[in-house]
Amino acid sequence: MKCPFCNAPDTQVVDSRVGEEGASVRRRRRCAACNKRFTTYETIELRLPQVVKQDGRRTEFSRDKLMTGFRRALHKRKVPTEKVDEAVERIIQNLLALGVREVPARRIGDMVMEELYKLDQVAYIRFASVYRAFQGIDDFRDVLQEVQQPDGGRSKA
């Protein structure tokens, strides 16, 4: 770490302390050249991947957009807010775990579908109708049959 006073490249850590909630580290440093002391803070920077839309546009991931999708699908459904927050957090953790710089919007939509299926099947069908761009009653019938199957129509066999 360069000294902010004399720009010397050599500084020594004198003291380190974990910040509030363990999300940062506070370090007291001393410059080897000018002997002045200063404080630095080290924090985690998590970068979510960019979302690649179907038309090829790229946008920043938005937790708010994700929450809006859940809220619309769950409108007037009795699902606790904590469960929705947990589902959103699982999606974000899955995105971070992918370790990629870009992710197709379709993949995020699939993750939302999976979480909604576990939370509320009516919300799942609502979301599916928009996400899969249902064109008629047959599309609804297919999803209803999927939901009514014992394994949820999710077996890959």
C-alpha cells in the first residue's frame, strides 16, 4: 500500500481489527519512509454478473427487478416476506457461485421459476404465463399438468 503522504511504496501494518458485523477489516499502517500513520479499510466487493437480454443487450443485475417479479407473481398470495427474501438471496448466491461475468436473462428466469414452484404453485403459474409468453389456454393446461404431477414434471428421465 502506497503512503498517502509521501507516496512511498513501503508501508507496514501496525494493527488490524475486524469491523462491525465482520464485513470489513480496519488496518492501521505506518510508512517506512516518512513514519506517518494512516488507516485503511478492506471490504469485500462482490460483483454480480451482467444480464444478457434475449435481444443481446447487457444490463446490470438488479435485485429490485428480481423482487418486483416475485411481488407480481405472489400478489395477494399468503407467502411470508422472509421466504421471498430467502428465495431472492438463494438466486443471488447461485449467480455469484457461477463465477461468470455474464448470465443470460433466461437462466435467471429459470431460477425464479424454480423458487416460485417451491413457494407457491399459483404464483409459479402466474410467472410462467408471462415468462413463457403463453398464447392460449393450452399453455396453461400444460403448466397445470406439470404442477399436478407427483414430481412436479421436473424429472429429467
